Amino acid sequence: MSKTAVLGTIALIGLSPLTMASDLDKGKQVFSQDAQPSCAICHTLADAGSAGAVGPDLDELKPTREQVVNAVTSGVGIMPAFNESLSEEQIQAVAHYVATVTGGNK
């Protein structure tokens, strides 16, 4: 899909490229700072500059948005659930961020 087509699709759904960038920034902040413990401690994610080795390498896993929402909300294995410490908006933001930067949303 061409860049023009992508921007046209974004306009149709009511999001500007600036809004999308802002959403990615929010998600990156949740990943790197807001979640406690920070996602970056356990997960490798190149875009966030993290090299955690406890959880899966997200660049390799390429999780979908839905997979990230489920994992962050309910926890997986030794990963704790964040449904009580992060808002729904923060969970959606980090899921969008991880799925987008890893290519999991394709």
C-alpha cells in the first residue's frame, strides 16, 4: 500500500498522522516508564532500546495488538497482570505501540 493510500485510510477513520505518532509515543512511555515493573526490564524491543532477557523478544515474536492487550491485562507465565495498575487507555496504547513497531499488526 502506498504512503498516500495509508494516509487516505487514516483520514477516513479520523486519525491524523500526528495523532498516530502521539499514540505511539504514549505507548512507548507506558512500555518504558509507566508500567511498574517496566516492560523494558524483561522484554527486548529495539524501538524502545530495551534488551531484557526474562520475557520473550518482542521483535522476534511480533505480537498482535490483541495478544499484547491479553498479556498485559491478564499476565502470562511469570509476567504479572497490569489490569489494576494501568488504565485501559494505557493498555491500549502499549498494545498499539508494540504491535506497530514489531510489525505484529499486519
